Amino acid sequence: MSNHPAASISLTRYLIEEQRAGRINAELRQLIAVVARACTSISIAVSKGALGGVLGDAGTGNVQGEAQKKLDVLSNDILLEANAWGGHLAACASEEMDHCQPIPDAYPRGNFLLLFDPLDGSSNIDVNVSVGTIFSVLRCPDGVTTPTDEHFLQPGTAQVAAGYCIYGPSTMLVLSVGHGTHAFTLDREQGAFVLTQGDMRIPDETAEFAINVSNQRHWEPAMQQYVEDLLAGKQGPRGKDFNMRWIASMVADVHRILTRGGIFIYPWDRKDPSKPGKLRLMYEANPMGMLVEQAGGAASTGRGRILDIAPTQLHQRVPVFLGSRNEVAAVERYHATAVASA
Ligand code: AHM
Ligand code: MG
């Protein structure tokens, strides 16, 4: 047996092989490589923490009325700058910007649209807990040279690529171009992402759930019943004990689910009835939904597939239930039964 370790597969090589197989074109390959480079820069800033002067509030707010952290703003700037001049994109849209931003006139415009949540899990920045970047790539509609928000309003099924980068004990990029979900770990010495978990698979069954239980009193009856039954464990109608985890960084919770299964839930609640959920469809639910489906899991609003939603607004919110497919089906049954008996 050879003493040499098998040649590692870098993100660069993976993308070139996907291009050779005809599954992505050169433009999309280069676009993903640019996003990965931007994530490497964000990873460096995140890991410097207090030494880099990046912790704390920026003193500004975003379009959703949320206070911005310095790292939210910095990460947004890094992604915008990195993607401005490559010629692969027509426009970017972000959680941190009111409207989409077309590529400046000084640079050539490409055929793709990029959406991102530049730093997800902002409440965890100052306490040194994992955060991440989430992104989604769509095609710019034919003939559109200066995209506006409405050109981004495409269902999740139209995504040509989706991914996230998690800034945890190690930095990992998890990516799908529609042919499985693959995880790459950043080798800091080499400055390259290396494939460490190809074809991630989410087990169909799980005994682990993730939800912010402090909102329980605001949930609708179907959710109250579902979680009550999970907590009842072996003695309850589900007939087994469930474990619970809640990191409050969607990237970290979804990463655990892609790694060992589970169900992640952020349901609609009555705290602010005008908002149909907390998480955003275009740059949180849709990319995570694609990654989870490509790993054999399911992503639902509790009443239907997330990726089938026809979006109406760039910053629209949705209830999110994603992960192990049998558990997502179980929670959909609770919602269906509640409707039937209403
Ligand atoms: P953010 O994009 O402003 O960081 O908000 C999204 C985050 C998710 O990462 C996480 O699942 C959720 O908000 C946590 O919400 P809560 O603080 O209600 O537990
Ligand atoms: Mg977010």
C-alpha cells in the first residue's frame, strides 16, 4: 500500500471538473471562485476578533430595521468589492442593502445575479460563536442589462448554485451546483478550500430538533402540539426521546443537520403578525433549501416546498422547516391536521 495520501481535491479542481462535465460554465465557475475568495477574507476578519477591531455595533441599521454589526457591514463590503469587477455578474442583492446593486458601469456585466446574507448569525459575533455567509446564484433574465429587484424574484428551483461558508473552529464552504452538496475545508497555510466531505447525505430519520423555544407562546396551535409531542419523548405519541440544539446561527444549525441529521425550525409566530417568519426567503431559506434537498433532505414552510415559492419581494420572510425528510413530513402533517380540524 502506498504511504502517500490520496491527492486532495481543491475547490478549484472540483469546479474545473464540473465545467468539463458540462454541469457549469466558465462564468459560473469563476463567480463561485470569487465568492470563495471573498469568504476567505471574511474568515480572516472574523478570526481576528477583538484584535482586528471588528467586534461591536456599526451604529447603523439595515432595511429590515435590524442594528448592524461592524462585521455585517465589513462582510457586505468585501463581497461587493470582490464581485464588482470580474465580469460574471449583472447585479448583487444583500440582506444589508435596501435594493439590489447593479455592477458599476466601469466594469463589464455578466449573466448571473448573486444574493447573499454576508454575515449570518450576527448576534453570535461578539460572543465568539460560529457565524457564516450564505449565498444564492440566479441567472439574469435574457435581454436585461440593468437588473432591478424584480429580476431577482425567481423561485428557489431556478438557483444555479447555492452555498454557505461557516466560520467555526475550521472554516468550511458548503456548495451545490445542482449535483449533490459538497463540503470544502479551508487550508489556511495553502490558502485553498479542500474537499473534505463529498456528497453529504442527511439521514431520513432523526431524534434531534432545533428551535428557539423562547417564542413558544407566540406559535400557532400546530407548532405548540408538535413541540409538546417531541418533548413528551418515549412516553408521548412520537414514542422516542428527542434531543435539542439551538445555536442561533442558521449556518451552524444547518451545518450540523447536513452532518448528522435533524430538523431546523423557525416558524411563523404572533410576535409581529405582519411578518410571515423571521428568516428571509431569497438569501437564507432558498439557498439552504437547495443544499438540504441536494443532500437528500427536505425544506418546507410547513405547508409546502420552500423552493416552489414564487417570490414577491426581495426581503420577503418565510417560515422554515428543513432537514431530515421524515421529520419535515411529520411536521407538515401537524399543520395539515390543524387546517383540516379548524
Ligand atoms: P441574521 O441574518 O440577522 O443574523 O438573523 C438570522 C439568524 C439565524 O442565523 C438564526 O437561525 C436566527 O436568526 C436566530 O434567531 P433568534 O435570535 O430569534 O434565536
Ligand atoms: Mg441571516
